[in-house]
Amino acid sequence: AQRVTQPEKLLSVFKGAPVELKCNYSYSGSPELFWYVQYSRQRLQLLLRHISRESIKGFTADLNKGETSFHLKKPFAQEEDSAMYYCALSGPSTSGTYKYIFGTGTRLKVLA
Amino acid sequence: NAGVTQTPKFQVLKTGQSMTLQCAQDMNHEYMSWYRQDPGMGLRLIHYSVGAGITDQGEVPNGYNVSRSTTEDFPLRLLSAAPSQTSVYFCASSAGLAGHEQFFGPGTRLTVL
């Protein structure tokens, strides 16, 4: 089955501590992976995608095809990182169209 | 550009009422979709469209209808509202699906009593 799993509903860390938001996927093929973020009272927006191999707001994510994971990491959390984070994948479906699948989300709380 | 706009922002309905959630985008995107966001469930795809005149069901289509008469607009209709449809609804658009960023609207918070 095609699925994106985010095992943690809530992750609380202290300011300055490292952060890792986990994302595992199940997909037959080569999907493209994304992280989206939703700050309080704002709309969902793209944070980063694996094909860009970029660092946004200090966050990075490496696609590990062997472990089918795309964990989001930041070495030093900031209070403004507190938000809801969604992992997502895009890839062809069995019907020939493309699918976009979101995980259930992880709420990150960065404590002062 | 306004991006993706949604109206209304908030709505309260009684069970059995019908209504239409509006969504429009001014980026000439072919792909548009509707999601509902529920605690612990993440974003679930309701319906999507790959272009004007073409729509298809997502993961949770029951109780909802869509149409796509123009590239810009993608309204979502609740036929007979039920309390289980209390949720936050997001519309999104993208230039495509394969590796493309989805642009989201601000959401509509719907409560069905």
C-alpha cells in the first residue's frame, strides 16, 4: 500500500536542542518527497523537497531509499520552528495518474 | 497574484443543509484538489482535478461533489451536511503533480451541528 507514516504526533524539544521529525514511506517506485509546514494561523507551505537538496530555515532532509525514510532535521531548534509539519510524497499511481499523499503530521513544540 | 483563495473562512451548518465551498486560483494551474484536515488524521484528499472538465475521487469522496468548469475555479459541494464533515477544508493547486509544489488556500473551518 502507498503510505506516508509520521510516527510522532507531538514532539517537544528545548530551544537550541537538535530536532528530528521522522517520516517513512511505502511506495512501489521512485516517489518524490516533500516536507510542508503550517505555522499558527498560516496556510500550509512547502518547506523543502528532496530533489532540491537544499537547506531551508536550517532544516535539511535526506532521502534514504534503503530505509524508505525522509527524516527532517535541524541541529539547533528555535522557538519560531514551532509548527505542524507534514511529510508528503508524489508519484505515479496504478491508474496512470499521479498521487500526492500526505502523512498525518507532527506538531513540533520548541520550549524556551 | 492572490494565489489560492477560499471562501468562506468559517461556516456553521445544521445537519442536512447543503453548501458550496469556493476555491479559486490565479496561477493558471492545471491541478487542483480539496483536502480535509482532522486531528490525528492529517490531510486526506477528497477530490481532485487535473484540468477543466476533469475530476476524480480521492481518499474520502463520499458526501462531496466537485466540478471544474474553468481552470481557475474548483468548488466543493456538501450535498447533505453531517456532523462527521466537521473539519477544516483546504484547497490546493499546482502546475502538475510530478514533483510540483502544492499551493494551499487559507482554509475553511466548517462546523456541522
